[in-house]
Amino acid sequence: MSKKVLVLGETREGALRNVSFEAIAAAKKVSDGGEVVGVLIGDSVTDFGAELINNGADRVVVVEHPHLKSYTSDGYGQAFMAVVEEENPDGIVFGHTAVGKDLSPKIASKLKSGLISDVTDIDGEGDDAVFIRPIYSGKAFEKVKMKDGLLFFTIRPNNITPLEREERSGDVSSLSVDITNLRTIVQNVVRKSAEGVDLSEAKVIVAGGRGVKSSEGFEPLQQLADLLGGAVGASRGACDADYCDYSLQIGQTGKVVTPDLYIAAGISGAIQHLAGMSNSKVIVAINKDPEANIFKVADYGIVGDLFEVIPLLTEEFKKVMQ
Ligand code: FAD
């Protein structure tokens, strides 16, 4: 049965997040030739509508309001529910991002629907679609199928390939929503670190653990990450030791990442760390201890001192990238 599927288009710092395009591809897969409708919520976000269409949305609905400039679950909840009432969709797809993780259960409970969260792959199409998601901190995967009712799921960033971008045409319409009775209004957002590549969307991550030994120890990792156009991440061990900020933490209680290349330096590979990175496409581990657990998930293992290996890797990458 063909379906109308709503996709939340997420923006950050004046650009659409890539996960929005991945969500459109996922929506197309389950829509069975139906309609994929992008939803943009914010202050001045209409201009992003054309880009959602170029990436495969059939049309876009925009809800704009000054109180929607920054995310609040209250404000976005009201806006998204208004779109749902207007569109009466058969399916909804969000990114499994900070916004998606916060908003999806709220919307699912309001709609009394099920929710399949953190989907990393979809087997089959349309009504036959089976959703694959990690469980037990990534130690196993389960396959889930929605029996009936609204098909609502969130997708983990960097796992589903977006459709080919091409110039497409489609309607971008606005829906007027009276955003009322907000319990919180964000006045101002002060960013801690505004520079560099976003960790959760980085294609290359160079992550350091307690083996890095100090905040200065992270400098060679940053140089390698910069050279590869990537981001620096960390284990909780490194964050707890105050070598870096908690915003860099990867793992069960940190960020979940799936880059093309994950270089783990001085990280032992505790299960809680693996929960955040074991789905990376290629894992390179550098550790002095040949028995370190990280080698069990690594595609390439280098037994050695990271302070020797990282500069050597950087030099070699420089040669091939010239
Ligand atoms: P260690 O385990 O101390 O490992 C350091 C490694 O560096 C060692 O293997 C050592 O051989 C190597 N090393 C030392 N010097 C060098 C050198 N010069 N060159 C090369 N290698 C070297 N952890 C996370 O990472 N993310 C989470 O989200 C997270 N959530 C948690 C949630 C809970 C509820 C709990 C209980 C724990 C959580 N942890 C998490 C902590 C986790 O259990 C580990 O303690 C932590 O991951 C260890 O960090 P580490 O690997 O950097 O440090």
C-alpha cells in the first residue's frame, strides 16, 4: 500500500543536516511509491525547502515562528503535531539525533503509535520493510517490523545512503501554527565549541583515550583529524581525566558515531565505548597493549606508542594527499 511519509528536515547553524537527506531516502524506501513530505520547523527556514526537494522530497511543509528559532520539545512538538493533523500521514521519519531522540517519543505518545528507534538499515521495501537496529550496546542487532498503524522510526546518522541529488521541482507551502503556552523559550544559545567538523556527522574521527595522558597529548590527534577533514573524539576515560571536553565523548553515554574511518588511539575498548563506535566502517586501533579489547573490533590494529604512531601516520597521509 502506498504511503504518505513525513520527514523532519533538521537544520543547524544555517545548513540542513545530512541526516535529513538520509531520512528522505529511508522514507522513499517505505513509501511504496507514495508521497514523501519534508517538514521544516524554525524561524526562517523556508529557503531550505528546495534542497529537501532536490534530495528527493516530493513537497515540503514549513512551520515558522520566532519561538521556534531554537529547539524546544514543547515548541517543535506543537508545530509537528499541527503538520500531522493537517497531513494525516501513514509514516514519520526522524534522524536519531539529539532533536529526534527527544521529539520522537513525545510525538509517538501523543499519536499513541509505536516507534522503532535508532534504525541502521532497512531490509525490503514498502509493507515488507524490516527495520534493523542495534541492541545490547551494539553487541547484537534485532529485526523489527511494524504490524500496523502509523509507521514511525528514527534513523542513525551516516548509515542510510541519501538519494542522488538532482534539480527537482516540488511545492514548498507554509502552515501557520499558533505556538502557545510554551514552558520554555530559548533566548540565546552560547556555543562551547563553534569550530571544526560536527562529530556526529564526521566521515573521519580520530579519538583519544586515557592513553593520550593530557590535553596537550590531543594535539597530534587534532593535527591528523584536520589533515583528513575529520573531527576529534574521546573516550569517557579521557573526558573524566579532564584531557578534553565531555562534548567529545563517544559511547553509551556519549555520542554514537558511524564514520567511514575511526582511529582509536590509547583507548582500551570498554563495552561502553564500543557501543558508540563499533558500527564505523573502518576501525584502526593504536594501543601499546596487544591484548587491548579494542583490537577485537578493529579492522587494522597497530601495537605501539600512539605518540610515535600518530605523527608517522600524519606524515604518510601528507605524502599521499599532496
Ligand atoms: P583505559 O581503559 O584506561 O585505557 C587506556 C588505554 O590506553 C589502555 O588500553 C592502554 O594500553 C593504552 N595506552 C596507554 N598509553 C598508551 C600509549 N602511549 N600509546 C598507545 N596506547 C596507550 N566510556 C566511554 O568511552 N564512553 C561512554 O559513553 C561510556 N559510558 C559509560 C557508562 C557507564 C554506565 C559506565 C559504568 C562506564 C562508561 N564508560 C564509557 C567508561 C568505560 O567503562 C571505560 O572506563 C572507558 O571507556 C575507559 O576509557 P579509556 O579506554 O580511555 O581508558
